[in-house]
Amino acid sequence: MATQKIEIKKSRLGGRGVFAKQRIKKGDAIAEFDGKIYGWHSKFWNNHLENHCIQFEERKWRDSKGFAKLVNHSCNPNCGIKDLFKIVAIKTIEAGQELTLDYEMTEDCLWRMKCNCGSKNCRKTIGSFKNMPEKIRSKYEGYISEWLVKKYHLNQLAPRSPVLKG
């Protein structure tokens, strides 16, 4: 993991965020959701978990012991998901840049969030993967959570192939 290359600072997106202290190359693993697992009806479920865990199965989420839970959302992210829990750079990230992730790369539930990312292609509301436009899915090919790839029978093998099979 590239944890020595990142730091926590105040984010213009709100609260704290994860920033590159030095250049991070495309494909570098940055952080991982490695904490406790929670079900939807867990007695421990709360607003913090709802906003900082990653979904990896129907009605199951995983927390992070480290930096992963502080990576903010953007509709124009520089990070994606590999397998179920790894956050990786989807392009080169320069020192000083905030690391961001499109939360719809992992979520498939009723959760919704107003987006204030400020990118020119901001979708204004973030929620379930099934709401993600096809063009965006294609752009993220290879960086969508493995559980969604299996659930929706997506093809992540060819770099420019159509995302949905059939």
C-alpha cells in the first residue's frame, strides 16, 4: 500500500480528506477497507458507518481501520476499487491532490447523498450503482467493486469493450 505517500488534511469537499504527499502512479494500491463487517440491521449501525463504510454484498458493509474511510466522493475520481476492498489510483495523482472515489462504484442500496464535488460532470445526487449512467460505467471499467461486477454480469476484461453483457 502507498500509505507513506498520503496524509489527512481538511478537504474543500467537507470535513477531512486523503491527500497525496508525493506522486502516486496509476495502479498503486492506496488504502483498504480492513475493519469490522456490519449488516444492515446491526445494532451498531449508525450515520457514521452509513457514510464511511464500503458495501461488498447485499446488505453488508465493511469499515476501515485507516485512511480508506476518509476518501471523499467525486464524480470525476482519481481512485477506483479493485477486488472488494482496495482503493487504487486510476490515474497518476500528483502531490497535493485530494484522493477521490465515486461511491457508486461500490454501493447498491437505497442510500442517497447530495453531491457537491464541483466537477464539471457532477451528477448532483449519488447513490446506487444501478443509477450510474452507462457511459460512466464504461469509463470505470476495471475499477468497479467485484461484487457489482458479478451481480450485474459486467465485463471488466477488455479495456474498451461494452460494460454490460448481452
